[in-house]
Amino acid sequence: MLTLEKNIDIFVKKYLITPENIWQPTDFLPNPQSDNFIEEVEEIQELSKDMDDDFWVVMVGDTITEEALPTYESWLLDVEGISQMNNENSDNGWAKWIRLWTGEENRHGDVLNKYLYLSGRINMREVEITTQHLIADGMDIGTGRDPYKNFVYTSFQELATYISHNNVAKIARKKGHKRLAKMTKIIAGDEMRHHQAYTEFVKQIFQHDPSEMMLSFQYMMKHKIIMPAMHIRHSKGQKGELFSQFSSVAQRAGIYTGFDYVDIIKKLNSIWDIDKISGLTSEAEKARDYLMKLPERLYRITERIEVPDTKYVFKWMKPLKL
Ligand SMILES: [Fe+2]
Ligand SMILES: [Fe+2]
């Protein structure tokens, strides 16, 4: 972490964008200062009627996942090697990276939340309660404070969010929901850029410490990548009660499926050239073989899993009664 930290400014310049030069939520929303505002909102509401409940449930899940950003920032600031206080009482390069990344991420929940509100399809109060619970419930992604494992997690998760937002964009475009398509497409673009940054960190760690990096990658794959919304619940519900229903809906809507999970592992194997990494201990060599065979094995398992067709009741979709 100390070695990589020396290049933080290069990473920031290459992978992050300053607030003045990046898109902002307002760019994709009706302008409340304009005379056309109401008309534009009506158009959104009209188009939103055509999208089915499964679609909106996934949109809500994606929004809540982004809105739980305080959880991710506080988690990452606690990783070994990342410090808000070094000897000179100022933060280190990694803390700066995390804060700048958080700033970028903050726009995702912001724009999605405003869009849900304008759509007229969602019980926002229920969504707000779910978000508050999710932040309070926190997460345990199984990485501990280990930076290697955390960077495997972020490499994976940024790509997973890319896939999810990008699939929403495709569905929205097909339904003529141009504004929503543009918005989710640009969010997906951010996630891809973040994914590239985190995979670059791992790539560089592989050069310095190949065996330990390999073992960390294997560890994360064996324990499976836990979704950040693992504890999702309704108002008055139990911690985590909604997660399996939500993930079934995301699968049948074709927004994030078990096959996407396998494809991400395949992609990480190829980005990190897992098959070509040499100079490994015998234990790390075994880990490499495990990782190379994993996508094929998981693919076969995924093929056998049936996604339920059940009509679940989500409070987010029920009319608000005040
Ligand atoms: Fe995001
Ligand atoms: Fe991201």
C-alpha cells in the first residue's frame, strides 16, 4: 500500500474526474427553474407507467445500494494502509483517493433518487426507510481490513454495478425512456472507470506480491462476493429479509443475473492474466488453478438454478398513505 500510494496523484488524474468537468445529476433531470418543468415531469410520469413493477423494484434496489454510500466510505477508510491521520496529522494518499471516489459515487444515488421521485411510480417514504435501515445495518463483505481482499471486492463490485446500470439503460432505451437510458448509461460509465482503477491497483499488487495477491483473490472467490445491499429490508422488517426476493427480481428482469457473476470472474481472470502469473509458492499455484477452473464450474451450477416466478409484494411499490 505504501508503494502504490506514491502514485496516488497519477491514479487520481487517470481515473477520476474533477467536479467541474464531470456530469452532475441536474444534467439529466428536468430543470425546475424552467417553464417546461411540469411538462417534462409529466412526460417522465407517462413513460414510467409503461415499465413493469419488476423493473422499478430493481431501480429502487440500485438506488438504495448507491445511497448506502456512507457504509462504503467508512468501510474503506478503515482498510489497512488507508489512513486519515498519518504522522504529520494529515491524511494519506489513499484517504484522498477514497474521498474523491466517494464524491463521484455520491452523484449516483442523488440522480437515481430524484428520478424515482419524479417517476410517480414509487412510494418514496418506504424507500427512504429502507435506505436508512441499510445504512444503519452496515455490511460485512468478508474482507476484514485486508487491502488485497478489499481491492478484489471493489474490482468485482464496480463491474457488477456497471452491468446492472447498463442493463437498466438498455431496457429503458427499448421502451423509449431516453432520459432514463442516458442517465443510467452515464452512471455505468463511471462504474467502468472505477472498475478499471481498482483492477489496476490489483494488477500492480500482483507485480509486487504475486502469491499473497493470488491467495486473496482465491479467498474472495471461495467466500463469494456478497452484495452491498445484503441487509436490505422493508419498514418494520427483519434485517436482510428482502435480499433474496430482490435478487430474484433482478435476475428475472435480466438486470443482474448469476451468469453476470460468472462473467465478472472470467473477466477478472483475464484482466489480471491469472494464467500467466509466475513465481508463485506452491499454495498460490494451487489457488491459480482453482481460479482458472472456477468460471466453468460456476457456469454449470448457474445453469441448473431456476429463478422463481413468484409475485413478491414490495412496500416500495404500494401507494403512499400519509
Ligand atoms: Fe455507483
Ligand atoms: Fe463506482
